Amino acid sequence: MPQLFPMNWNILILFFFFSIMLSSSLIYFLSSQKLFKMTFKKPHLKKLWNW
């Protein structure tokens, strides 16, 4: 039993990190898409880069 717990814990941690990475990449992709559209619509790039 003591050996089984750390394994499950490691799997849990891995799953947690994987989900975080996936969600962050998805959010980044969506935000980049939004930024792309905004840059094409509005020419003032400096305002976009500052925020």
C-alpha cells in the first residue's frame, strides 16, 4: 500500500499540470486570435502592445 499512494499522487500531479498547460495554451491561442483581429481592424499597434 505505501508504494501505491505515491504513484497515484504522481499521476494526479501530472494530470493537474497537463490540464493547466492545455488550458493556458488554449487561452493563449484565443487571445492571440483576438489580438490578430484587433491588429487587422485597428492600425495603432503600440496601444495593443502596452496593455
